[in-house]
Amino acid sequence: MRVDPGLWRAVFERDRGICRYCGVDLLNSFSAYWSATVDHVHAVAAGGADTLENLVLSCPACNGMLCRSEALLSVEERRAFVAARRDAERNGYEEWVAELRGNFS
Ligand SMILES: [Zn+2]
């Protein structure tokens, strides 16, 4: 959901370019910056507002994981949900990347 560009920038600056859920630095590359999103902690569909207090900076992966998580109503609950999903889906990820990089070197 799009928010006012001034508000988006205020969220980005308050969170210093860091995804509030996984901690990735969205200023690490232009691609990361370009893909940055803001997440409504209380979903708009559930009455959440476009306010600085209800918005947090999020990378697209975390925002995507949270797209059907209207029941998680705090940053802490949402961060824990993302951490659990990432742990579950990381299964073998580091080894797979190492194998790919090895094959491409
Ligand atoms: Zn993230």
C-alpha cells in the first residue's frame, strides 16, 4: 500500500534505512534502497492508519512474509514471526549459496 512520499521518507529516516524486522541495511545498495517498503503494523484493512507510529521500514522479503499477518499487532510480534519464518525457510540456504558461488568462481 502506497503512503505519502513525505511520510515514507520520515519512516526511512527514523529507522535509518534499516529493516525493523530483519535488520538488513537498505542503504547497502541502490537496489536495496529502491526495494524498501513501509509496513503497516496495524493493517489498513483492519483500520490501521497512515501515521509515523503505525509504519515501520521493511525490506520486501519481510513485508511479503507479513502480508497476511493482521493478527500480529506489535513490531515485536511481527519481528518474531519473521525470524521464525526465516529460520524455517533458510534450511540449507547458506550451503546452497556457497555451492553456487563455488561453481561460478
Ligand atoms: Zn527485512
